[in-house]
Amino acid sequence: MTYTKSPAAKPAVELEVLSGSIERVTFHSEDSGFCVLRVKVRGQQELVTVTGSAASISVGEFVECEGYWFNDKNYGLQFKSQRLSVIAPSTIEGMEKYLGSGMIKGIGPHFAKKLIKAFGEEVFEIIENTPERMLELPGIGQKRMSLVSSGWAEQKIVREIMVFLQSYGVGSSRAVRIYKTYGNEAVSKVSENPYRLALDIHGIGFKTADTIALKIGIPKESLIRAQAGVRHVLQELSSEGHCASPLNKLIESSSSLLEISAELAAEAIEKEVEEGNIIREQIDEQDMLYLTRLHRAECGVTAHILRLMEGEAPWSDLDLDKAIPWVEQSTDIALSESQRVAVRKALQNKVLVITGGPGVGKTTLVNSILKIIEAKDAEILLCAPTGRAAKRLAESTGREAKTIHRLLEFDPKQGGFKRNSDNPLQADLIVVDESSMIDIVLMNQLLRAICDETALLLVGDVDQLPSVGPGAVLSDIINSGVVPTVRLTEIFRQAASSKIILNAHRINEGKMPVQEEKREALSDFYFIPANSAEEVNDKLMQVVCERIPKRFGFDPIKDVQVLTPMNRGGLGTRSLNVELKKRLNKNEGPQVSKFGWEFGVGDKVLQTVNNYDKEVFNGDIGTICSIDMEESELLIEFDGRQVAYDFSELDELSLSYAASIHKSQGSEYPAVVVPLAMQHYTMLERNLLYTGVTRGKKLVVIIGQAKALAMAVKTKKSSVRVSALRQRLKLVFENPQLLN
């Protein structure tokens, strides 16, 4: 097919030529192309180990290598190829191994044998040119024939993309995703404008696109590169939670990243504004630059909130002096004075925010409001940002609750929501739980689908980490002073007995957590001190795998969740996941190695991006229940629902025995274990620790250095997300004519 150069330096010896069929692919990196192969060479009794580089490689293929022999002290005699060409197999045996390797969806070892038996050496030609002949085989229907035919065609183009990427020194692991986005024209489209990769393909960043662009001859000082760089900087800022950037910062960051002049960066910004990709607006006497979609969302949220605040709620004629005693009697719950005030406020306002930490009675308050409103035959819809949060809302209210995406009826074919201003939600009241998790874009989509007459109740804990996506929506709405807000602070007696709740509030107030004084007494909160990161790791493994299951009876995979501040480092998600998988999942079934992870049946996995087609969202946790090597597919169970993933889609997943605290928002786990070490110092802050602790339902264990815990409790970072929602709400509320 083609060849690529191995990274090894050229030796001062004459190169030899070696050829043979690949019996086993011991290792192959889809990113670098480096591979270790076991090759059957004519005239050699034993298999030969060959190392080299290839964009794509499969068992059964034939390789022609030019290189030299090398005796590795660890792995023995190897053939190091300087040039490695891959050729489709020509022998019956090689063809069968090639087809059965799992590289083509729909063909596994069993079907490969059938095809070879039926068609012999003509098998490749038949699959490519006359696939309908496969229907002659017993048990092969139209569906399987189409699957194999399209899989074969896709594989050819995917390999072409792989070779293209590797020829420019770029990893080829995203080749399938590139193919699915651009189809047969993938190579020509990428050649025309490589920067589109960074915008269109999940997992490919600006640097990768820039590497290709520079190598195919796009000048470093070109305007097209500068424009792509400016957009990239704004995109990176949005991934950090910012909606916009001050002009001078954007010029400086773009100039530094691209190594171009400030003048060219400024020109690129002007061009992007001119083309409508970026919006410039003066806020607080400062020029701010937005990606267009974020500016549209921020303005939309402002307009919709003020629109919904107008008029009266359908139950405005309620006699509150009778309604509140009635709900107390019918629920047999005596509301506190602060809750009575909150109920009154909720029933008097069309838009209300209820915020507060754990144990302060948010659920009791919401249920009381719902019961009173239901007595007026009101239509109520409940929603939350994630599946887990929606499930918890349904359990706490005894009513149906949906994810926001389900409520808005996402349509994967159109790539948008069916529910919008033209087709709004029909309800008298919409309750949104875990509102602190909602970013500016999703909030805009939700609000635009709410009728003028509908009331809105936003519930959430504003002291938790803000949303993963851009904006600090709940915080901005509260701080604007425009929307009526109830902040609950009183911890109720039943909740006060929980050390988790007590310590969550202590942490939120900047105080160190406390433990049970009697060490032998069972508690729901523990701090286990350690002197070093290594000791934190050792104790964590012991606590998760042995002590918690033995003492509390929790399942170490299903019930225990490790939540760590960072992804990198010895106590980061990646390192902890590898070690926890090794200790907790002894399943010896098939393993799929993709995108830096090894997945097996029984593994706990985390969805890392929103997938609207599958209705699985960033932060959802599932368990792998089966792997089908023939179909190149695995099934994952998310909250009782099985979802199929093609192997090429596994870059959306990571192992989740350990997850970042950021990814845990909106979720609740029976037991939570949090490692804290000084190596996390850049992330050690109060709302991060508070969020981690409040994820634990029955048990929270912090294992760490005392200094790291103290730093996390004391640090309340002043860095605020760049957003103008607060200012917009205040300004437009005081000057309604600005909306016209």
C-alpha cells in the first residue's frame, strides 16, 4: 500500500530486505504509527519480531521491510525497519486472517472462514465489486451484506486518511471520525483547509491542524492561520468557562500562541468580526470579543428571563394564608419560618431561584410548592441537566423528571431541539434542578422553549463548581439582583447528625472538617492523613479495594467513586484508573485498546462529551456489559439502558473507577473517596472540595496531606469567569427599551 519512515536513526550498516505475512500485531500506536509485529518469513521456522511505523496494520497482511537486525537486551533479536510497506494478503491463509482480524465491521473469524470457503482467492474482489454474491451464503441477509460492503469501502478510505495524516507527522487515531464527518472527500477537504479539523472533529485540536497546515505550505504569517488561531484561543477560553475575552488579552494570547505580530493578530480579529464569526461589544467600557454562538446565548438568556418575569403566575389568586397551613397538614411536615417565607415568595413570583447547600430543606420546600400548585390543577414539568440528576429529582419528588435534552426533544437528524420558540413546552410551571451545572448555551435553549405564561423555578447550589461549559449562569442570575432569590442556610436537625453535611457547610465557610471523636464509632465522614503522594495512593488502594467493602459492605465498583482534583499525575484520573482496573476487574474476556485506554467487560466508564444521538451526556457513568469483536462494537449500560458504541467512538469514553470532581457534578454516589496532595496545589480550592464532599450520600473519605486539605479549605480563588450576563440582566431590567 504505502510506507512511512521509522523514527530510528539510520545505522552505519548495509540495509537488508525482509518480507512476510503478519501473524500477530503485538503493539500498534494509532497516534505515532509505531508498531511491533510478529512476522512469518519464508525460510524461517520461528516468527520474526519486526518494529517500524505504519498508519494502519492488520493480521494477515504482507509486509516488505528494509532495515537491519538488532539484538535488544530486553526483547532479543529484532528487525528494525527503516521502510515498511504494507500489502494486502494474497494467500488464502493470509486473507482469512486479514478478514477475521476485526478491522471490517460485520466480519469476524467465523464469517471470514465462511467467505474464504465460498469464494477463495476472489474474496476481496467480490466484497468490493459484487457484494450481492455474499447473499448466496446461508444465513447471510441483506443487512449483513450491506454492513460488510460499506465496512470494506470505509476501511479503504480510512486507511487513505491515515496515510495522509501520518505523512504529515500527525497521529491517525481520529481517521474514522474524520471519515464520518467528511466522507469520501476527507483528504481533499483537509488539504484545502486543515484548520477545519480543529472546528469539526472531536479530539483534534488546533496544534494538530496547524502542524498539517504548515507542512502543506500554508505560511506561518498567513491571515487564514491567524484567523483560525484567534478562534482557537476563544474556544480554549470557553473550555475554561469564559464566555468572552478582553480585546488586548485576545491579541496577546493569539500573538504568543501563533508566534505572529500583534498587528497580524489584530487584523485577524477584525476579519473574524467582519465575517460574523466573532462579536465585539463594549462592556464596562472595555472591548470584549465573543464567539458568535456564545454572544447569542448570553443575550438570549437575558431576554428570556426578563420576558418570563412579566405578568402573573396562573395561581396568583391563591390565598397564601390558607395554602401554607394546608400543605403542612397534608404532608405532616412543619415548615420552618424561612421555608414558609420561601413558599410565599415562590407563589408570588413567576421566576424564582432557590439555592442552598445540603441538608437545608430544598427538597421539602420544592415538594411543598409543587403540592400547592398541583392543587390548582397546574401542569408541571421537572428537569435537570444530567440523567443522574433527573433520576434523583424524580425520586425526591415522586414525579416524572427528564434531562433537559429529553425535555427539549433533541433531534439528531437536524442537530437541534424540536422544542423551541416556535414549538414551546406546554406547562404552567417548569422546575429546573441542579441549575449550577447549566452552561449559557443550554440555558438559552431551555428558556427559549418556555411560553410567556409559564412560571420558572431554578433550584441549585450556587457554591458548587460552576458548569463544565462556559458561563456562571446561576451565580450571575443571583448576583444580578434582578431575579427573586431564596437562599436557605438553616441546617435541619435530622441532617445535622450527618458529618458529611456538617463538614460540607464547614468547608463552605472556610473551616476545617471535623471527625467523630470516638475512633471505633462508625461515621459517614473520615479524613485519613498521609505524608506523601505515594502514601496517599497506597492508602487509597487499600481503602477502596479492602477497607470500605469490608467495613461498610459497599461494592468497590458500583458503590465507591474516587473523585480526584486532577486528570494528570500519580493521583490523577488516568493513573488511578489503570491501577484500580487492575485490582478490581479480574474479567479475562476480550479487551479493546483504543485512544490510550484498555476497555473490558465489567469496566466502569465515563462519557466525556455530549452525544445527542445516543442520549448520553458528559459526566454519565456506565458499565461495559459486552464486547462483540466481529461487529467491532461494545454495549454499555447507563442507568438501566444499553447503548451501543462502535470501536471508533471510544474516544468519547474513559475509565471511571476514578473521575475528576468537575465531572461528578449533578451526581451522587453511596461512597466517595477524595485524594488530596500538594501535587494538586493549582486545583486546591474551596468550591472544588465542597463539590467533591457533597457528592457522597452515605460515606465520604478524604485521604491526603493535611497541608493540602488546609489549602483547599482556605483558598477561595478570586478568578471569576468572564461573562456579562449579570451586567446585561441589571442593565436591561432598568432599561427595558434596550430589548427592542
